[in-house]
Amino acid sequence: MSAMMKRVCLALPLLALGACVVGPDHVAPDPVLPAAYSAPASPLPVSGGLWWQGFEDAALDGLIGEALSGNIDLAVARERLVEANALVEAEAAGLRPSVGAELDASGTSVISGSGNAGTGASAGLVFGFVPDLFGGQRRRIERAEAQRDAVAFDETDIRRTTVATIAERYIDWQRSRARLELLDTSLALQQQTLDIVERRAEAGLSADLDVQRAAADLATTRAQKGNLDIALASARHDLAILTGQAPTGFAALDDVPVLLPDFRGGPASGVPADLVRQRADLRAAERDLAAASAGIGVAEADLYPALSIPGRLTGDIGAADRIVDDVVDQLGIALSLSLTDGGERRANVRAAEARARQAALVYQGVLLDALGEVETALVTIDAIEAQSIELQTAVTASEQAFDQLNALYREGLASFIDILDAQRTLISSRQSQLESRANHAKAIIGLYRALGAPVTPAPDPASPT
């Protein structure tokens, strides 16, 4: 048996130890969840498709499509996934031998057997292998894979929040437009009242104070336009940025009619256990916990000896008959064992265990936050739906009261204070009704954001995008 084979046979028992993997194996948390949500919300009508399609608004659908393809945060998240996949490959390479090449041309004079002089040179391969005796490298791969999965779920979660934010800002944009239209209606109503008061004052039937009061109300209402213009522009600019476009020249909304959409139906809200399957941030938190658990094994593996097998295949150029001897002479086994390090590695294990406990607590916190978001959204929807019934009654009664008082005032049978109060009540009730419709739409959006309802098929974490 050659010297090389003897060394290889010596290494085989040590390589067999590579089946050992230290550290805890990750077990996914199994939280105890209530069987149903406690909020007594009205059930949502159910239809197929993606949840925002329940608004049946082509402009909203188009904006969300543009955001899913052009949003900058999403593009960054996709690149992070590419990076995370590359890091998994880099860690996997640690289980394979490394091979390098070397060339030495030192310029040393060599006298051959025939007496001829020449220049000496050698070339060869250098290789090394570090057996994963206690599974530290495999735990590193496990950690990298869990981190990669968490990045993939983070990308999915950014899509969830981006879609919801687009929908919310679209409702804000349409609300501002609707409020501007309502403002014009209110201004026309107040201008009509001012004209009547001025004519009555000219006829000596009303006091100048009534004219001043009507003019003041008109000016106060007109002053609201500035704030609405700001809100309108802000929502439009946000929509442009969310779709990956510059606010200047953003034309996607130019031909959209003024229409505050009503929700026609979407996927059912399900039960609390669905959150664990649907919410990407929860799934990312679970993968972070898995990565932290693998980190304990990485730290524990450093407590044990490390084995390395270096080797070199060299030969003098022109003297190939010497190559085999050089290989045998330069194959070795090195065992590294730290006798004392002042407690550093033990401290690293404790730190890794603490990180795992932190990750478990973060997971619990994300879950509780998710449950709270759903409960709050359900309560909000139920409260707004009840409110909208009362507001419709208020608008109808305010319109009737104003029409009656307006007719009586023209005949001198009602005071100006009465009609002014009725006018204010009518304008306020109409504004409240509009706000309620917008808030209901945003509460629906908030519910689906909280539920983590899918927005597109989730990507395969193991495949770079």
C-alpha cells in the first residue's frame, strides 16, 4: 500500500464522524389560537378573484398591476432574494474540497545528467478539505436556507402591504375628488342663500347682519378648497411613487371618473388559524426563528476539534516521473483543538441561545399584532356599517328640513338663523356620509391587509428571480 493510501485510510474513520450534527433541530411553533374572531362583524359577500377586485374599479386594478411590476421596494426585495440564494450556494460550497493551481519559476540553474544547464520550474495543484465532523457547516447551510426563506416571505409581505397601500391611497384620492365636488355643491347652496338674503336686505326685509353671516359661511366653506387640493395632490403623488413612477407627468389617473367605489365582495375572512398560513410576515418570523435555532448549532460546533486535510500535487516541469512521490509526501491530516479561549466560544453559544429566544418572542408578538389588526378591522367595519344607516337617515332629514325652512324663509315665516343652521346641518351630514363611505372602503382594505390575503402566487424561495 502506498503512503498516500495509508493516509487516506487513516482519514476515513474521522470522516465518518461527519454524520454528527450538534445543536437543536428546529421545530416550527404551534400557537394556540381561538377558534373564531370575537368581533361581531357583518359577513362580507364572497366572490372569486383577488380581494381588491371586489371594488370593481378598473383604475384601481391597473394601479395595483403597475405597482406589482414597478414598485421600487419590491424590486429591492427581489434583489435581496437573489442575494440570499447566492449566500446559500456559498455556504453549500463549504462541504466540498477546494482546489487551486500554482506555478513556481524561480530561475534556479539546474545541471542535467547530460551536463546541460537550464532553468528550474515546478507546477502543481493545491487542494484542501475540511470535513464537517460535528455539523457546523451543515448548520450554517440550514441557517442560510432559513434566512433565504425569510427574505422570500419578506418580499411577499411587501407585496401585501404595497397592494393595500395603493388601495388606501386610491380611496383617499377619490375621497378628495368627491369632497371637492361636494364642496362645489355646498358653495352653490350657500351662494343661493346669500343671494336671497341680499335681495331681502335690499328690500328691507333682512338685517345687514344676516348678509354678513351668510357671506362668512360662504367664505369659510370656500377656504376648505386649499386643504382638499393638497390632499388630492398628495394622494396622486403617492400613487405615482408606489407604482415606480415620478409624480411629475403621472397620467394614469387623468381620465378616471370621480367615483368612490363600493365593495362588492371578496374572499371570506376565515378563522384565526388561517393567519399562520397566509400572513407572510408571520411565516418570515418563523423562518427567522429557524435561522436562530441553526445558529446555536453553528456556535456549538466551534466547541469541538476541527479537522483539515491539506494536500499538494507538484512536479518539476520535464520530470514527470517524480510527481507521484510528491503527492504522497504532501498529503496530510491536521487536527485543531483549542485548549482555552477565555470562555469566548461558550459565551457565543449562550448568545446564540438568547437570539433564538428573542426570535421566538418576536414570532409571538407578530402573531398577536396580526390577531389584533383583524379584530380591529372587523369591529371597524361593523361600526361603520351601522353608522352609515344613521347617516343616510340624517342626510334625508336634513334635506327635507332645509327645503321646508328655505320656503318658509322666502315667505318671511322663518328666521335667517333657522335656515343658516339647517344649511350647515345639511352640508355637515353630506360630508359625514361621504367620509363614512370612504372609511368603510378603507376598513375593508385594512381587513384584507390584516388577513394577509394573497395578492399573487407566492414565489418559490429556492429559485432566484
